[in-house]
Amino acid sequence: MIWIRKHWLILTILAVAVLVRVLVGLERDRWPFSQDEYHWERLGMVYATHGILVENPDTYRPPLYPLLLATIYNCFGQVPVIVRMVQAAMAALTCFLVYRAGCRLGNATHSYIAAACAALYPLWVFVSGMLLAETLLVMLVAGACLATLKLLERVNLTNAAVLGLVLGLGILCKPVGLPWALVVAIGVWIRLKGTPVANRLNVLGAVLCGGLVVITPWIIRNEALTGHRMLMSTNLGMNLLIGHEPRANGTYVDGRDYWSIYNRIGGEYPDAISKDAAVAREVGKIIVENPLRSVRLALRKVFLFWSSFLHDGPRWARNLHFMVGSCLVLASGFGLYRNRGNDLAWIAISCVVVWTLLHALFFTHPRFRLPVDLALMPFAGAGLHGVFLSIKSAVGRRVAELDRGAA
């Protein structure tokens, strides 16, 4: 009871995070799957029914989230609402990770505000109730941020291996995890400047080993089933196609028959991996041959990525996301500036840079920014707290001036 009284505020925030997502998940379960949900759920069912060594494997999607679905289905049966409840718990865990990262900024109030913002962030609440990989990816990104901080605070091989393990899981969750893992590794090397080179090499070796523990079995599985040494998934060509086809506007357009274009470009290849590589090569030629168009599209994608505009849904939802998302960006920027010397700052900035550049190359969607938003959330808490203190101080000074004038 003493422990509960001491930590009642964060426990309340986590309980609220679970409650709102359970309610959203129950409501979302009444509706049919979206196209993306259907693809993820179908692959999870394939793994649950036939195992990961299924004949004619689907290599389009990365494996980690379908494997999570398969595990839940094998334990509880094919009940999507159970997945939504598990994701509510995962989101609460992510809020706790945000809280722990916020504690590294040196003010407990920052961490509570950050956790509360994460718990009630509207877009993330909604996405957490859907069968999409973002809930898992956001949790892994938040975990990797905290693991990086712990490694820099206490440099040892165990912490390095844990960081590698989390980064490896992130790579298996979404391909964007690979370039970010490389940037984090480079950042760790730089931040350990002054440490003997042999020690730094040992740390990076432990990070690499931790990542390979989870990645290598999947590479072996892919080569055994497909004959190709493939890391994660075969959707590079499709992602480039969506972002650069003749009618591309920077985002995924519902109703556009991308698969017919994809099959027309790569139709002569018998297997999915060779076909995707062929499509990626052809789209790469389009990018190189039309550099001005490619730059214009990239700038539009960056604008869409950071503008907090929703292109569908009711007006109230679009307005709410625009206001909340814009406030988050502004508060995070203020908090980053005030805490720019903290190690968490460069970790969050690495998320910003990697996700922005990748989606400038491919295509964007509001939910793709969620991992970045959660990495920035501790700084949003710091920024909001700083704004509150500034307003409070200004009001206090004004009241004091009025009191002196009245006297």
C-alpha cells in the first residue's frame, strides 16, 4: 500500500491509458477490418495455422507483428478483440517507458506530463485499437530510447546486448528500424568518446550480437524457404512505387490500383523477391531521371509528415489531431531546446531525422509519425511544463504590479 500511495499518479495515468484504449478497441471491434488490418491479420492467421515454415510464404510484410498475432491466436483462439486488449496493455507499457525516459530530464513533473500526453494522444489511442504494427513499433522505439540511455549511464556488455535485442526486434517489426539502429549505434560510438577504442568496439559488438540473436533466425528461415538471403520483407519496390508513380501526391491514395502497376513492372519475374527488386530498380530510374519532380515530392511528403493533417475521418477528428499534433511539435521543439545537452535529445533527434528522410523517399501517412511523436513526448512534457511556469511567473508579476499600483 505504501508503494501504491507513493506512485499513485503514474499508476493512475497508466490505468487511464489502458481504459481509453480498451473502450476504443471494443468500439473498433464492431467495424470491419481496414485494408492494412486485413493484410496483417491474414498473415498472423497463416502463421498461427501453418507455422512460420509455411509453404509459399508471404514475404511482403515484416514478420514480428504477424508473429505476435499468431501467438495470441494460438493462446486464445482467433479473437481479434483479445489482440486489441493486449495492445492496450502494450500502450500502457509504452507510457511507462516514456515516463522513465522523462525522468532522465531531471524533473519529475516533466515525466508525469509526458506520460499523460502519451496516454491521451488521440491518434495513438485510435491506432492502438487497430490491428496494425504501429503499436508494437512505438513500444520498441520507446524501449530502444530508454535502453540507449541506460547504456550511456552505465556502460557494460549486458546493457549493450539489451539495446541490440530491442533494436533487432524493431528491425523485424518495420524496415525503418534498420537505418535508425545504425544511427543509434553511431551515436553511441560518438558519445563514448574518451573511452578506450577496444571498450567501444566491445560495446558495439555486444549491440550487434544482441540484434543478430533475433534477426539471424529469420534470415535463415527466409533463405531456406525462398532461396534468397532476405532480411525482413519485400515491400521496398511497392513503397517506392506509391511515392513516385506518375500520379503520386506523397501519400497513399485509397482506390488507386497500385498492384496492377506493380505487377506490370515486375510481371516477368516468377518470385516475389525478384519482382520487388525489379520494381525498386525501375522506380529508382524514375527518381534519377526526374530529379526536380522527386525533390518536389520529397518536400511535399515532409510537409505532410509534420503538418498533422488528416485526410479522412470526421471534421472534429481532423481538427482535434491538427491542434494536438501541432501543439506536440511546438512543445517538443521548446523542450528539446531547453534540454539540448541531454543524451535523450540526440536520440530523439535521430528519430526525427531518420523517419523524416525515409518518408520523404517513400510515402507518408499520419500514423507513420507515431514513433517519432512518442520519442519526443518527454520533451513535450518539459516544454509544456516550461510554458506553464512562464505563464505562471508572468501572471504573478502582473498581479504584484497591480497590487503595488493599488497600494
